[in-house]
Amino acid sequence: MKNVKEFMAEVIRKNPGEVEFHQAVEEVVQSLAPFLTKHPKYNKAKILERMVEPERVIMFRVPWLDDKGEVQVNRGYRIEMNSAIGPYKGGLRFHPSVNLGILKFLAFEQVFKNSLTTLPMGGGKGGSDFDPKGKSDNEVMKFCQSFMTELFRHIGENTDVPAGDIGVGSREIGYMFGQYKRLSNEFTGVLTGKGINWGGSLIRPEATGYGCVYFVVEMLKTRKEDIKGKVCAVSGSGNVAQYTLEKLLELGAKVVTLSDSNGYVYKESGFTEKDLQFVLELKNVKRGRISECATALKGCKYVEGKRPWGVKCDIAFPSATQNEIDEKDAKTLVKNGCFCIGEGANMPTVPAAVKVFQDAKILYAPGKAANAGGVSTSGLEMSQNSIRTAWTREEVDSKLRQIKINIHESCVKYGKQKDGYINYVDGANIAGFVKVADAMIDQGIV
């Protein structure tokens, strides 16, 4: 490999305007540069140059009829990034911000994340600029059926197994699975995040949030700390944030914030189990805004147009979206005594903010390690589908917990520095890279 600067110049030249993809690649390349110098076989085989090129990029038109009988047109994507260790695996995102660069960044991250789980899954990502917000169930169904009518020819249980992501929950997965089954004339585990009574896995909705908390618990152990009683700031109020809150409550931590794209709510005394039930109803059934908590929950106040990173906390769980913690936010968190970050979202921290955390020597877990619980349980769902069985809640949770412990051990193995500080970014990137890279070398130049 050329030096980092030259390598990135080539990536930027080939992928103009895809800033999130550039950011994701640069973080990995910086981590890997010293490792690659010591292990020249990877440079000789041009592994990194091959890993930043998707094996396949699929882009297609998605026409559908809205409730007024008018034709709408969206754009659909699937990035099949790397299949060296298994079928492509990664979510589908339905959101107006979706574009090629964002999906390539997510697919690239997914390759490393899936490798870390130790399960046989390659990396992919997909979605559309369709916005499910404000749409009727009928409109969402029509869009999902049109989307799957094209996508179905590119996926399969042994080829590419998509899941949900932002804007794609159990409703959307159900509509897409129904259309896939209709078109392919087979019932297979081609999508994960399915309903429990038609091939889904217990714990799957909770897995990303639970897994993030499990990883943070392992990090705290390295400092002889316990999560019980810790004050936690959580961003987001979707699936990941909801179940991060649930697991933190179960373990005795105090969660004081939740947020959405309009602002955040703060409850100094901490959210309760009853508050969580209100949030689940608000976001999953009514599809309302987090600001409604301020009027419905006692002692809860709403701060409009801001993120929750100015609130004093011991642990922060950014669980909303990419680049939600900037350098200023990071400095505020450190100043206010935050000593641990567990990323529930994908790449929620900008590079300058990551540097602030690492310079302060606080515990910082990148998303590819911390939030791999979701895809881990998707992998477990694939296993259950393959052998036509269903494991109990306890069995799945136990397997998830062990996977997160294994990921933490891998990060420590490759990320522990001479002074004892664990650089989880380097650890996750190198551990994830080695498994995929060795498989690529074994399989030749393909």
C-alpha cells in the first residue's frame, strides 16, 4: 500500500463527493498502516485496494402509486461489498438522505463489523431515498413491493441476506418478505428481522441496543468499574436507543436523555420502566416525536434543536445517526466527566471528536465493535432458518452476550498499547481486517 495520503487521494479520485465513504475508509487505513508495514503479504496481494472496491453495486428505479393514485419514483440501491467469509449481509435504509456514498460507507463498515462477530457473513448495505414517515401502511406496502420486485433477483439466502436499518422495521421487512416469497416461490431466510411467527429470531429487535450495553460492560471491567448507578446520555429514540435504555435500566444504570432529529428530552431523575413503555408506544405505534415526552412524563423537559451532549453523564451512547458528535461536543463530554462512549449508531463520531476521546484516554468503542449485536443476532437468525428451528430468548441472549465478549477480546488483542490504554478503533479495524484479508488471499485474485 502507498502511504495513507496517497491511498486516500486515489480513493477520493475514484469516488468523488462520497464524503462519508472517504471518512470510513480513512479511519480504517490509518489504523491499518503500521500493521500492514509489518505484514507485507497483505500489501503484495493489494488487499486493501480490493476491499475499498465493492464487488457489485446495484442501482435501480422504484416506481409506485401513492394513495391519491399519483406515480412516485424513488431510487433503490444494494452495495454488495465483500463476500470473502460469507454471503453479503447488511441492512436496508429508507431515508431521504440515502445516497451512494452513505451506503458505501455503511457497507464498508459492515465488512469489518461482520468479520468481528466471528459468524460467516460478508458485508453489504442497501436502501432507498424513500421516506416512510407520513406514509400510509398501503403506500409503504406498495413501495416495498416495487422495491423488492427488482431487488429479489440480486439476493438469496446463500448470496445476500438484507435486514432492517433506519426507516426499515418489522412492517417493511414483512412487506418485502411477502413479495420475495411471491416472486421466488420459496420460503427461505432471505431477510432477517422477520416476525417471530414466520422465521424471525427472539431478541433481534433488542440486539443492537443490548449488544452495545454488553460491550460497554466489558470495557468498564478493564477499569474495574460497574455500570450500576452510572449516569448515561442516550441519543436517538428508535430501535437502538429504546433497547439500550431497556438494558441499562435492567442493569441499574440511570438514563437521562433521549432524542430525535428535532431535539432532545432530559429527565434528571432518570427514565423509568413505565417511561420506556410510553416511548415504545410513542415511536413504534403512534410514530410521534420525542418532544411529546415533555408533556406526558413527569420531570421531563424538552430542548429543541440541540443534541444531548451538553448534559453531564458518565457514559454516552450515541444511537441516532452518523456524525452526531462533533469536536466541540466531544470536548464538552470530556469536560463534564464522561469517561466512556459506546456507539450504538454507525460512525456517529467525527474523526476530530474521536481524537479528543482518545487523547483524553477515555474508553471509546467504535460502532463496528459496539453495535455489532444487531447483525450478530441476524446471523443467529440465519442459522435458525437454515436448520429450521427456533431458539429460546435465553439461548439467543446468551449467544449474543458471548459474541460481544469475543469481540471485546479481539479488540483488546490488537488494540492494547504499550501504556496499557486500549485503542478500540485500531483493535476493531485490525481484528476485522485480518479474517477477511486471510480469506481473500486463500481464494486468489477474485
